[in-house]
Amino acid sequence: MAKKKSENIEMITGDPKKAIVKLALPMMLSMLLIMLYNIADSIWVAGLGADALAAIGFITPLFMVLVGLGNGIGAGANSLIARYIGANNYKQANNAALHGILLSVIVSVIFTVLIEAFMVPILQFMGAGKTIQYALDYSYIIFGFLFIFVYSGVASAIFRSEGDMKRATIAIAVTAILNIILDPVFIYILNFGISGAAWATVISATMSCVVMSYWIWGKKDLYLDLSFKNFDYQSYIMLDTLQVAIPSTLENIVFSALAIIINSMLVMADGTTAVAVYTASMRIVQLSMIPLIGIGTAVLTVTGVAYGAHNYKNLQTAHSYSIKLGFIVSIALGIVIYIFSPQIAAMFAYTSASSTLAPQIAHAISVLTLFVLAIPHGIMSSMMFQGVGKGVYSLLITLLRSLILESVFAYILGFIFGWGVVGIYVGIILGCFVGGTVGYIWAKLFIRRFKAISIKKYTPQKED
């Protein structure tokens, strides 16, 4: 039996433009908070010296895999729940959410054991070198509490799937604000060093999980009802969720693999200091990508609902509008970051151990800011494919854009053309644009086919 639709449900099934804006704005705030606490980690760790900051750079790709596990399962659950909501199947929407939570438990246990067991050889392979002890001190703690991060990603996706961005944002805000407060306490006041940054992150994420769990099972005022009596194990729900979850998680692994490759190139070009500079500058440049991530997350929900309802017009509008909006906002933010790059870089030079990094970071930011202009059409196309349950398509776009084209162009310009570190930066930007363009064309072709099928199968035929 279907439940009476809430205001959030009416929103995500209505005008896709309004839905994208209303969903994206809270998500942008969420991502801003996440980015700020990531930058806070870098800024506070930078005070320990370049080796400690470089260690964070080596761990970041692995941490992306960790976060990707939760976000991947969350994306799969979000897509499936949204499609069931679009099809007015309330019972299966509840069941899909519960299957997502079960997956978070299973995956967490498996990957915690694997990552903890092989941490040392992984870091050695990545070329951590003299920074390896810093990296181990940070990573053993972070990866030891994998379930916290995976469950957090899934729970947040459940709120997003029914258009409840307010509470999804509040949960992330709890994590971000608490982490920013705890970082200096654990790193310097309690003198835990780089381990303190890891403990601050774990404790902050745990509090977010507690808050979301209370809303789900304590307050019980969601549109969805996640009482365990509503759980009915169905293998095809697991498979459908995994069709998006696995490719989405693999995308994060692709990003991690790319980061490892880029870090290796930077070490070859200019040593571990280049990794520290790239780590700091990309944390800043990613600030201007927050709107894209927010809009893309909204696109996943809106296109999932449209696909489930066989509404090709909403699907087409959501894809086109999100790209236009993404370009406008990211250009504006990119300009601001470019102009203030020297002042931003100075944040990383507050101790004698890190003072020499500021000019290099400012230069890196001025080049890498162009990255945000190369990505909107590609990322929106990938998120559209995830929304309609075609996770493999999204993965293929990411493989082409990131792992293949970005790394190939970076190597060609950095070493074959002899442009060094700057060539690596430019190669990343060029590869991203070319790969994103291929994804955009593919998405347009998919929407055209979906429109033809929808008109043929679901448009009422007039009687003679």
C-alpha cells in the first residue's frame, strides 16, 4: 500500500529544474562542510611538516576508496529507491533501503580485514618512502573504523532518495563542524600528532551516524518506513543495488588509482614535496567543484524518479539543466579561487616547517582551477546514468576520462613534452575535458533512445 506523499516526494516527482535546485543547495552546503574539514585536516597536519602533509596525500586515494564504498552502496540504494518511488511502489522502496543497510554491514567487514592486512605493501607500492610511518599512523585508525564511513554514506543516501536534504545536510554538518573543532585538540593539545587527525575524523563521523540512526529508528518520521518487519530478502534487489553500487565504488577506486599515478609522476618530476603541493592545492580547487557534486547528487535522485515513472521529458530536462547550471556556478567560483590563490595558499604556511610551500601551492592553484571548467558535462552525464540504474555506463565514462585520458595526457605533457609538473597539471585538465565530452554525447544518445521507447510503450494511443 502506498503511503501519502510528503512535500519532499511531491518535489522530486514535479518540475525537475526546481527539484535539482532545491536538492542541490543543501548538498552544496554539505559538500562545502566536508571540504572544509578535509582542508582543516591538511592545514593542521601541514604544521607537522611537509612529510606529514605528503602522507595525507598518499592516504587520500585510499580514503577515497573507503568513502566510495559507502557512497557507492548509497548511490545504488538511492537510485533504486528513487525508481520505486517514481513507480509508486512504496513497499519495495522500503525494502530497497533496508537491503542497502545490509550491504553496508557485509562490505565493511570484508574490506576492513583486507585493507588493514595489506596496508604496508600498498603504501610501499605507492612510493610513500620516508613518509610511510606518518601514513601508517593515520591509516590504521581510519580504516579500522570502516563501517562508520560506509554506513554514514548509505544512511545519508536514504534521506536524499526521498528528497529530505535538510537532515542529510545536518548529519554531514555534525561531522564537519565537530571534526574542525577536534583536529587541533587531538593533534596539538593532546599531542597525538597525525594520529589525532584520524581520531578526530572517526569520532566526528560516529556522531553523525548516531544522529541519522535516531531519525530512522527512533523518531521514525521519514516517508520511508525502515522497520525491520518490512525487510524481505530478495536477491534481485541486491543485484539491482549492486549494478550501481559496484560501478560507483569502482569509480572511486579509479579516482584513487589516478591519484596514485599522478602522485608517482609528481615524485618523478619533483620529489615528495610536489605531492604535498598537489595535495594542498587540489583540496582548494575541489572547493569550486562542490556545486557540481551537489547538482550531480540531485540529478541522481531526480533522474531515478523520472526513469521509474517513464517520464522522458523530466529526464531530458534534468540532464541539460544540470550541465548549464554546473558550468555557470563553477566558472564563477573558479574565478574567485584563482584571484585569491596567494591568500589561500598562505593558510598552509603558518609554521617554519611549511612556510616554503605557499608560493608553489599558489602557482598550482592558478593552473588547476581550470579543472572545474572541464568537468561539468562529464560528471552530470555519469550521475544521470547512475540515477537510471546504468552504473556500468557511468564507470566506463570515468575509466575513459580519469584513468586513461587524464593519466596519458599528464604523462605526455609532463615527460614527453618535458613540461614537468605544470605539464602534469595541464594533462589532467585536458584529459578530463575530452573524456567528459564523450560521456555527454553518450548520455544524449541514451536519452533519445529512452524517449523513443517511452513514446512507443507508455503514451496512450488515440482510438480511431
